[in-house]
Amino acid sequence: MKPSEIRDLKTEEIQTKLADAREELMNLRFQQVNGQLTDTSRLRAIRRDIARYLTLLGERAAETEGVA
């Protein structure tokens, strides 16, 4: 997802997507360890998505606190 698409989502939706992405990353890691993972670029993409979600959630938290 692009950052602009993520910004349009509600905070609860972002948190749900974050949980889903973390679960997918865990599953991909298990597949990698077992030698079943064929598309290793997906690991990098998921990690970046998680970072995007966390960054945006942090920005929103800072806005509500009045820091930003």
C-alpha cells in the first residue's frame, strides 16, 4: 500500500492491517525456515508495510498529544 492510501484509513483499520501484516511476516518466516518460501522479496515488502503502519500510527499519536 502507498502511504497516501494508508493515511485515508481509520486508526482502527490501520491497527488491524498491522496485526495482519505481523501475522503474515511470521508465517513467511516459518516458510523460509522450512525451505518452502519461493518469493523472498515478500519478506522485505511486509517489513516495510509494518514500518509504514507504525510510522503513521506514531504520527497520529503525536497529533493527539499536541506534540506535532
